[in-house]
Amino acid sequence: VSDLAAGPDGTGYASDPEGGGIYRAAPGATELSALVPPGTLRSPQGLAVSADGTRLYVSDYRYGLAMIDLPSGAVTRLASDVPAALDGVDGLWLHDGELIAVQNGTSPMRISAFALSEEGTRIIGHRVLEQAHPDWTEPLGGSLARGALYYVATGQWDRYDKGSLREGVTAIPTVIRRLPLAGR
């Protein structure tokens, strides 16, 4: 599994970018169970749970943004009322009615905010929060705290192969950046 998220009831969710499934574990569980079977999604990454715990938003790196109805497990594509690139999303968080997305699969790389409709089923607005920052090598995941996104600015996927540094390559210091998240 890769990215993790927790629901308001304490249920944990995990994405499997290689197998294409989404897993969950209720509080007290000792094992993950499949919410979305492997092979359903192409490369699920970031996860964000709706405040009411009925919906799980998933960034599928090559597909765009998906939405899972948690009671039924049904997967649908998150529709957008505005033109916006929804693929290339790695990290994903929900903040004040917006999906905050690290898009390191776009050129230029950016951090976007996708405003959700009142019912949370459509994107109704888009804004770029940060783009092509000079400190970045590849922005990655992070966490929301105190009205800001704290994220890794110097991802080093290109420097490693199967967990080991590539020959002739050195690791660089990890840079964590803080991006304040003002409301819409």
C-alpha cells in the first residue's frame, strides 16, 4: 500500500498504486480488507475522506480523480464543471470544501485546489496554489495542519531503483515546505 487516510470514525484507508485497489481497516481491525478490488483503478495514490465519512476521494495518477461511495463501494469519476487537468495527482487532501492536490505528473508541476460542489460530487472551481517552485525536485505527499499543507518538496524517485540509490547518484537533503491554505 502507499497513501493513507483516516475517516472521521477512525477507519483507515490505503491505496495500492501497483495493484489498483483500495483497502480499509475499521478501528480495532488487525487486517486490511478490500474496499475496491485490485485492478479496478489504474494507479490510485492520494486519499481524502469527506467530513461526513460517506465518500472517499482518490487520485488515480493516470485516470484523474475518482470518488468512492463508502456505504456501497461504488466507484465513479469525479466530474468537473470547469476545465482543469485532473491527472498526475500524487498527494490529495480535503480542506474547507476543496481538494488540495500535489500534481507532480503535470508540466509544470503544481499544487492545486479543486473546489467541490456543496454536495461534494463535482468540481466547480480550480486554482493553482503553487507552481514550479525553485526548491522543488518533485513535490510529494505531506499532511495538513494548522491551516497549511506541509509537504515534501524534494522527492527523489528518479535517484532510486528498488529502494537503493542508483549507481553514481547521491541523495539530496529532504526539504519540507509549508504552504498556507487560504479559503476560497
